[in-house]
Amino acid sequence: GKDSAEKSGAGKNVEGTGATDLASMINLFEEEMGMKGEVIEVGGERVAKVLMSCPLSKCPPEICQLMECYARGMSKVIAPEFTFIQEATMTRGDDQCRWVVRRK
């Protein structure tokens, strides 16, 4: 995630360096992957989203761990003071995925 964000120049094209900036980049990535969800909370310090549909939902849980590492790598470039946390994943049997971007 860090390498991808650096190569794309993502940190240079984002006006701020907050939770919403990182969440926007994660949303773009999810849309490209075919994941469908809804942002349920937006604030300067925190963004939360639920995913109701994911093409990876039947994969082993390790795929979500890789996605989390990717998002955390992106955060190091886009919003270093924030982190990405998965609170629920369909690959572990939850009915939806839920993640949060918040200040470290």
C-alpha cells in the first residue's frame, strides 16, 4: 500500500492529510475491487464504513489481513497520523465488513 501510494503520487494530490482523505483513497480502491458499502460516520478525526458486498467474502481471512496491511501502508503516505482498523470481516463469519480510519 505504501509503495502504491508513493508511486501514484497520492499524498501529493490529496489536499489534506486527515481521516477523510485516507478514507477517500480506500473507498476508491474498494470500488475498483467491486466492494459495495456505505460510509456510516464522518468526522475530522474519524471515518467509519460498512461493506455489505465483497467479492472476497468467501476467501480465507488472511486476504482481509493483507487488505488491512495495504490500507495501513497507504496511511503512511496519505495521512501518517491516522490508522486503518478492521472491526468486522465477512471472511471471519461476520454479516458485514466494518472499518474505521482514526487518529493513532
